Amino acid sequence: MDNPSFFGIRHLSPAGAYYLRCFLDVKQPKLVLVEGPADFNDILKDITRKETKPPIAVLAYTKEVPVRTILYPFAEYSPEYQAILWCNERNVQFRFIDLPSSTFLAMPECFPANTDEGRTNVYMELDKICGDDGHEIFWERTLEQAGSLEAYHKGAKNFGANLRNLTEGKEDNWAETVLREAYMRQQIKDAVTSGINPGDIVVVTGSYHVEGLKSWQDSNENFKGMPETEAVHTLMPYSYYRLSTRAGYGAGNKAPAYYSLLWEGFKRNEPGYSSYSYLIKLAAYMRKAGSPVSAASVIEAVRLAESLAMLRNGSRPSLRDLRDAAVTCIGEGSFAAISLGMADTEIGTVIGTLPDGVSRTSIQDDFYRQLKDLKLEKYRSAICQDIMLDLRENRRVKSEKAAFIDLHRSFFLHQSRILNIKFAGQVNTSQDNATWQEHWMLQWTPEAEIALVESALKGDTIASAASFEMKERVENATNMGQIALVIEDACYCGMEKAAVYATAALQKIAVDTISVEDLAETAQRLSIIIQYGNIRQANPEPLKPILSQLFYRACLVLEGACICDDAASQVIIDAMEKLNSAELAHDFLDKKEWLKVLENIAIHDNLNTKLSGFAAAILLERGNMDTERLRTEVSRRLSAGTPASLGAGWFEGLAMKNKYALIARLSLWESLNIYLTSLTDEEFKRALVFLRRAFAGFSAAEKDEIAENLGEILGLDGRETSEAVNTVLDESSQEIIDSLGDFDFDF
């Protein structure tokens, strides 16, 4: 009986793709069998459509949580892709013959052995055998530059056989490979059994597998008990960056864009095309980046690359030769000078495309439809681009859609963010609370496509999936702040129903909440939504009674929370700041109750003194504490009878707000001076530790003004006092200051 013809390839090989087409032209098979999941045959018609432009990938994924995915990428120069095109052009039968994706997705549970580690070790051994250049350059010199079909065929056969020798006896690390080869042998036998002459069959597979498939006649396997899980697959655009080994794709190559130049050279029948094109593209990048590169430098680089290739026994320059020549002639000996240009020339930024509606889930269709409707298609690029959004109505346009396009872009991008679709990232702006302007960085990645597919389990559209995600967050929330964040996200996403659902949940959980920091955090978020919700067409009215309720509860528990140590005081200070900002922003909040609480905290002696000082600072800033009242409080807090740690702690809290108002009050510094001069040496050291911390927040200019105040009080020249205060300490003085950190407080 005749045997099928076997053709060994590498998955991303321009020479493999070119010589495979030559081989098929010679053999004129009736059936072509290719390594690839057997359940992918139904997407062949979409792969061969003229609108489909590689790189693309078939994504297989499970329908149950947690979603597992596997990818099968193709470049234009993938031999498998060219085999599909060849068969389509000549109406020849084509089949994938590897294990179905449903089995591959089940394999992690069935074959937990370190397959990846085993494969890595094998390639490390191969690199040692291949010498300094490693197997990547060895493959390029031996196979990409083979020069003829016969030379390529022979080289691939030897490469696969030698690689197979390295794995002999290590089948435990390759259990998946053993099963795959058994399945492919059975697929070959089944094709012959169906009535096709073996001589009319060409089998295209990785060169490693060729020897393992030649015993197909002996195959008599039963795969009914084979592990599998329910799987779905879809076509998706891919990118050169993700094809590169730099991004972690094990079957990739280091330079997809360079390999596309090799492919173009084969199509043009110009063996030297990749060499001069590589150097020309690199020079063009450098010129665009502002580095002058002359034509003479490019010519010299081409000549040097050819000379290096001859010295290294290569018929044509390899990528290593081109890099070395580029560093010498274009980078003037510096790799760093041209590293970015090399990355662009070798990896590239190409992204594939698919016809509208091809093999996508409904949520993918919705995503791309919105990209088109919102005029964001140009941002579907591997290059990161920024976009500024103005959420206000544009009154200079005629249609309502155009008037609010940036607002709807914002809704879409925030919904994508909620689903963790890594297409857009928001950048902080100089605006307080980002009211009407947003800054986004957009960059398409295959990971975004995978996240879209995973989100298909949550809804058929971006909006419905985001709504489902927010509903789950509400149901799993353990505090009010988490629910308030959902309300905020719902506002950003323009999803009123999600906001209503989260608001109802917030009302329920608020009844039992007594944590002042949780109350303040939630109040702040609701306050911002109410202040700026109208710019997003959100109705703030349902949130007002909730904010009033939370604010009042915070007023009731705040004073009790101020009985705490210094370690916890910063949390309470943050809460007081948030509550004060909320009250100032909304006239419907209980101002009288808030001022009463601040007064109590400011005057009571049984509370953390830093918090009492901070409450006094808020009252002073709001105009509810006059100079005489401040003088009285300073005299009381900074008196000889007050422990140094408490007095200095109070001053630290007071100095945390409105510093210029404090600096302008000479009476404050008179009181501080009287207080310090009344302390004993030991008390002064104790106070100094806390006062150093209090003054750490003052700027150099503010310290100058304080020094001038002290100079006036002490009858000294203000400028000289300022210079003395800002003089760098000598070594002995610095040692004394540093020793205060270890001062014994008799605790």
C-alpha cells in the first residue's frame, strides 16, 4: 500500500509555508491533513474569506466558570494557513487532525505533569547543541535559507528527528504528545479507510511529529473515553507582538515582522529582500525618531551583514548578522541607540482583521459595533493612543448623537473597564473629581478579545454583562464602601437600573453600619455623584436622603471614634475631612449637627489630642473659631500642666489644615514660645519629637514666615532667624536630633 506524503514544518515558518505550497503543487493531493484541533474544520470558510487578514487566531474556551482558553494563532506565513488557502483555491479537501479543542481544554486536569517544563528543558538542550546562536538562528540558517524544496524537506526531517532523539525516554513529561500522535495516526487511518488512496494524501505537521505518525497503519485506537469538556471556539484578530516569543508564546518566533519580510522575499523570488528591507525599515524608524541615518550607512550595513553571513557559513544574512551590522553601521556601535527601532522592525505592530460578524459571540459583535458607532475604530491598534473626552453637550452639532458622543464613549469605556477588558485605561486628570473631562489611553491586545469572550457568560452585550458584574459585586459586598463604589461605577457607565439596585442594597446595609471610616467613605462617593451626576445624565435625587442618613449617623459616632491611639488617628482624620467636604458641598446636610460635633471634639480633653487639634483646624478654616477663641484654646492646650506629648499632638492636628491662617496669627506663636520655654529639658525633648512631626508638613517658604514671626517675638532680626532655622545641621547636632527617635518615654 502507498503511504501518505509527510511534510514537516515549524508553525511560523515563511520557508515552510512557501515550500509547502511548492510541495502541494507537485503532489496534487486529493486530501490535505494538517495538525490542528479536529473540531476547527467548521471555521475554514471564514479563515479563507478575502476580508480575513492575518495575524488571526482561533480561540477555544469553556462555557463554564472558571473559563479556560487556548489559542491557535496564524500568520500569513504560517504553513497551516497557506495549506488552507491552497486547498480552498483548488477545491481540495482539507481537515484538521489533532485532538479536539474540547480535549485540550480538559487536559490540565488529566495531565498535570510539567509538560511545559519538559518542553523548555528540551529546547535548552537543543540550544546547547546549536551553539552560541541557539536553535532559532540555526533554524533560520538551515531551513529559512534552504534554497530549494528538497533542501528544506531534508532539513526539516533531520531537525525533527534530532529533536525527537532528545525526548526519547521522557514520555512521562510528554503524555499529551503521546495521546496527540495516537489520535493523528488514527485520523490518517480513518481517511484511508473512507476510500482515499494514501498516495493522494499529504499530512502537514510539526517536524517533531513526522516520525511518530508514519506508523499510522498499525493504529487501532479507541478514543471514546478521551477526556473532554464542552468547548466553544471563535476566530479573533491577533497581533505580531503576541506571536513573538517576547510575549510568551512558546511556538512563536522572536521577530514576526522580520519573518514577514522573509515571506515577502519568497513571494517576490528575491532572496536578498529581507536583508535590505530590514535595514531600510530600521533606518526609516530612526529618521522618524530624529536620528539622522544616511543611505551610505544602510548600504554599508547591508555589505557588512553579507560579509558576516559568509564568515558564519550562511548563504544569506540571518537576523543575527543584520543586528550586528545595524549596531555597527547605524547605531555607531551602540545597541541602546537603535534598540527601539530594532523592536519595531523585528516585532512590528501589525494587527489582523476579520469580516464583520465572523465567528464571534454576541458580546464581541456588540463591542465592535460600538467601536464603529462611537468612531473608536482607529484606536484598535497595538500602538497606545490617548483620547480626551469632553462629557458636556456639544451645541455646535446638529444631531443629539453627535452632541453627546464623548459622553457615550465614556459610558462604553467604563463598561469595558468594569469587565476588565484591557482595551482602555483611564488616566488621572488635573480636574478635581474628574467632572466633565476624561483622559483615556487606548490599546488593543488579544487579551482584550479573551476578556470579551469570558464576559459572554455574563451577558450578550457589553452593557448587560457589566450590569451582571455589578450585581454580583453588590451581592458579595461586605461593607457600604463596596456598594457605594458600585453606585459610582453605575453612574460612570450610564446604567441607571444598576444604580437603583445598588442604592436599595446600600439602604439595607446602612442600618447596621457604625464604622465612621465606612460611613465617611460612602458619604464622599455619594456626594461626588450628587454633585457631578448631572453631567452624566444621572438622577441624583434618590441618593440625597441616603447621604443625609449616612451623614447624620457619622455625626453620632464620630466623637466616640476619637477615643483612639495615634496609630488609628489618621483614619479618623481622613473620615473627618471627607465628611466636612460633603457638608460644605450640600446644603441639605445637617450643618448644625456637624458643627456641634466638631466643637465637642475640639474642646474635650478625653479624646485623642491630635483629633481635637484637627477639629479646631476645621472650625478655624470654616470661620467658626475666632482669634480670641483660638488664643484661649492654645493657652489651655500648650500649658506647663499639659503633658508634652498631648500638647504637641494637639498642635500637630491643628497644623494639618490652613497653615497660612495659622502663620498669620502672631498670638499662636507667642503661646507656643511661652509653652516651650516653660518645659524642662526632659519635657522639651519629649515635645520636640512630636513638634518635628507637626512641622514636617510645612514648606520651606512657610517655615521662613514662622521663623520671622519667632524672630519678632524674641526681638531678633527676622531674616537672620530664618537663615538660622534653615541652616543645615552639623554632624553632632544631627546625631542629637536622630537620637530623639530612641528617647525613653518611660512607657
